[in-house]
Amino acid sequence: MMPKRDVIAAVATAPGRGGIGVIRISGPDLAPFVAALAGRNAPPRQAVLATFRDAQDKPIDQGLLLYFPGPASFTGEDVIELHGHGGPVVMQLLLSRCLDLGARLAEPGEFTRRAFENGKLDLAQAEAVADLIDASTASAARSAVRSLQGDFSREIHVLNDELIELRALTEATLDFPEEEIDFLEAANAFPRLDALSERLTAIFAKARQGKLLQGGLHVVLVGQPNVGKSSLLNALAGDELAIVTPIAGTTRDVVRGTLQIEGIPLHVVDTAGLRETEDQVEQIGIARTWKAVEEADVVLLLTDAQHGITAAENAILARLPAHAIRLTVENKVDLTGQPAGLVTDPTGRCVRLSAKTGAGIAELRQELLDIAGWHPQEDVFIARERHLRALDEARQHVQLARQQAQLLPPPLELFAEELRLAQHALNTITGEFTADDLLGEIFGRFCIGK
Ligand code: GDP
Ligand code: ZN
């Protein structure tokens, strides 16, 4: 039984000014809210034009009210959407009115959490809601929708059903120990376990691609002024959407931004912004840049092919995380006459190119995709690190089960236990057994109103 719920409300649209702003309300019985807000009853799932009034009956705004009685709603409870004019003051007044009527402010992700707890979405789907909103490329958005529609969860359910069947057969045999050896043969256990392992490996590979689409590749760009950092970023972005999330830097240049290569988000931090300063706002920006540097997957060291690496670059290189892959790029080969392309030398890999002519850019893009581990693939669903860990854990338990089954005589209790653990790991993905603190962690990362 779910505990009795209170009424939650939040502004569901992004902060700022817009043509329309939406307030979302969810709770067990919102009929009184409908009456108070619209001044009349509202038919289910039909837009009603209404004047929203405050407690003194003074109009706050005029807009649309939509009433979704539970359980046929996003959260599974009664849901109201108020579509008003999208100004921050109007939204605050409407929200205050909801709070006066007895609602409380929703916590981040609380609407989606209720949807999960009421069985409208499983956990992988709920996470996909956040990933869809956060998607930084069209490919990431498409794969998030696939997860949201249940593609990932369905793959997990197929494996889960197979595990349940094997477990049921095993449990039945445990009551008749004399049949143990025959059981494994009769149940076709070995081929089935092998098929399970294979399936898990395939899904893991796909989920890994999905995680790449979700998280992208974190690239740090190191290089002196005028070596061609801005030119390189533009050349890399090519005719794909250039910089989709520019974050205005403290210098003339964009210090951080996201571009994409074949749909993989490339989060680029330009260390040109890393300089000594007294300005406090600038210092905050610089601290953020350093934090991004510490999370780097790849360090792109950009040099002018006509010169070498300087002390300033070496100082930044010294602070880079050890796990980051270092890739040297020599720009402006059009001026030196060197051939463009990938060069492997004892100190590592290097791409020679010209941001100006475009020679060598394709090689750099391919090198970055290789570093990321990207294999072009259709129907990728979005996934996260915790999904990868769970899939890996499930695969290990299936393999352990197979090892138990090979012993003579096979210890069927241990065999069954491994299958149970494999199933448990899979269920953490869809959320059948998920600790409360993990749920808090997952939904806490949502924005308010989702
Ligand atoms: P940043 O300061 O590192 O961002 O460098 P910019 O991208 O602003 O480039 C500095 C100068 O170098 C500009 O005049 C560019 O046109 C020039 N430049 C950049 N890449 C190349 C290149 O590959 N070849 C040549 N010849 N000039 C380049
Ligand atoms: Zn620049």
C-alpha cells in the first residue's frame, strides 16, 4: 500500500519569460482544486478556459485548465495543469494560490517519482525522462525516447523472464534431489545459460553506447593564444549544429561548450580561460573550468605546427588527471607543408591538420570517436553508469551459475542462488528492488516541476 499522499505543485516550465507558463499539481483528490481555481467543474482531459483567481476572488490570470483524474494521468494521481501567461510574477502568484489551497511545493523530480511509485513508469523509464530533457544532441534525445517508451526495459524483462523460468525449474528439482543431474540436461540448462550470457553481453554493449550518448565525451583543449583553438572547434563542429550549449566565458572566447560528432556530445573546455585574476566572478568561472578539467576523458593539446609546446602548456598538462587520454594536435600544417593525418610516435598519438583548409579534420573526428568507443548503431537506448554496473553484475552471476552447474554433482542450491542474484541485479535497473536512498539520489537530480 502506498502511503496517503499530499498535494504537490510546481512551475513545470523553465524559469524566465515565455508565451505560456505551466503549473503542475498532483494529488489524490484535486476536485476541490479544480472548483477553486476554475470556478467550476472541468471535464476530464479537456482544456477549459478559466480565469484564475486569488483568495480574495481577484483575477490573477486567464488561461487554460486541464484536469486529468487519476489513475489515467502522468503520476497516476489526479493531475491539474494550469496554462497561464509565462511571466515569473504570474507564475509565482498562481503557485502561491495553489499553496494557499493546501498544496506544498514539489521536490525535484517528485512528479516523476510518483509516476514511478504508482507503476506508470519503471525506473529506467523515469531516468529517461530526465535524460530526454537533458539531451544535448538529437541522437541522445532519440535514444532517450526509446528508453522512455520501454525499449531498454523490455530487453531487461526478456532476460528476467528467462531467469525466472530457470529458477522455477531449479526450485522444483531441489525437492527431488535424486533427479539433480538429469534436471540440468532436461532443462537444457547449459545452452540457455550461454544464450543468457550472450544476450547480456550484447545489451551491455548497446547500453555502453547509450551511456556515451547521454554523457558524451569530456574534452579539454589546451593551447596558447592564436594556435587555432576557436578555428579548430568550428572545423570540428562542421555542418553539424556548432555549439549547442555555449557557456559564456570570462574571456572573449567561449570557455565551455558542447559540440557533437555523429550525435556524440563533445563537451569541450577551453583552458584559455584559465588565468590568474582578482575578479571574483571570473574566479568562480575558473574554478568551474578546473573542475571540468579534472573530469576530462581526453586532453587535446593543440600546438602550432610551426612552434612547440611552451611552459604554460606544460603547467596545465601537469595538473591533468592521469586517466585522461592525451592527444596532440598540430595545427596549421598548410603553413609547414607537412602531410595531414594521424601520426603515431613513441610519445603518443598525434593528428596533424589544418583548421583552415580542413585537411586532417576527418581523421581527428574519427580518432575522437575511437577514443570514445563509439560504434555507429541504430536503435540505441539511453543508459547510465548504474545500468552498466547492474548488467555486468548480472552477467557475472550467470557465469558463476554456469560454473556451479558443471560441478559433479552440481550444488543446485548455489546454482539457484546465483540465478537469484543475477535477477536481482537486473531488477535494480527497472527498479523492482531499489533502495530508498538510490531513489532519492536519482530523482533528486531532476529539476523541480518534473
Ligand atoms: P585561438 O586563439 O587559439 O582560438 O586561435 P584562432 O582560432 O582564433 O586562430 C588564430 C589565427 O590563426 C587566426 O588568424 C586564424 O585564421 C589562424 N588559423 C587558425 N587555424 C589555422 C590554420 O590551420 N592555418 C592557417 N594558415 N591559419 C590558421
Ligand atoms: Zn580563440
